[in-house]
Amino acid sequence: MQTYISQPTVLGADDGVRLESGPGRDLVFKLTGDDTNGALDYFTCEVAPKGGPPLHVHHTQEETIHVLKGQFRVRIGEQCFELDEGGFARLPSRIPHAFLNLTDEPGELIVVFTPGGGHRFFQELGPATRNGTPDHTEVAAIFDRHDMSLLGPPLSAD
């Protein structure tokens, strides 16, 4: 039996695995599931003004968001909350959720997924969503392959 021994990680402010998500959503993974033997992902997420992901659900992965910059509307199930800088939300698995940057400036979040491995989802999603209008069927299939379901459009500022 092979034993996994975790190694210390020390990174500079701009260091990490840099990935693209949807338009204006760049991610910097400080830790991926590969680094943590699948335990977690820890990354910063830059969110475009009035931007955010579509309504979706993780079937097995828990998610937390911690607002570093901006003001966000967060939908968890049927409830909506507003988070200012320093605000935090836990998005349990199997509960639909989405978030939206309410400001006219880029926002920034710290996101944690557990278990880890979410970086693989973003490695696949980024190229499919960055150029023009993404194909809904292709995006939904990417969500499905990573044990998530795409449920609806992004939140609106209204």
C-alpha cells in the first residue's frame, strides 16, 4: 500500500495554476485536488462586472465562497443573499446555487471545493466558454462529466 505524504506549499501572490472560466472569470488555483490527494481545491476567482456562473448543482462537491472584493448576490436553493467584502457562504452539495458580481468593477472570491479535482472541470470548461457564445449542449455535457448539472441561466442584477 502506497502512503501519500502531503508536501508544504508556499506560493507568491500571482503563483498557482491559472485557468480561464467564463468571460471575465479567471481562476488561480493555489491548491488542486492533485496537490491534496483529492481532499480539496483552493483558488481565487476574478469575476467580471455583473458576471457570474449559471445556476448549477454539484452532486458530490461542497463549495465555499469568501468575498475579497466586490458585492455579490448568492442564490442557495430558493434563497438569495447579498455578500459584501469579507462575506462568506457555504454552498452544500446537491443544492442548486449561483452567484453574481453586483458591481461595475471586477470582483474577487476565494473558492474552496471539497473533495478536490474541480480544476479539471475548469480546464475543460474554459476553452468552451471563452470565445463568443458557448454551445449550451456542450457546456451541459461538460457539467455532467464532472458530476454537476447545469440548471439555468446566471442570476440577474434585477
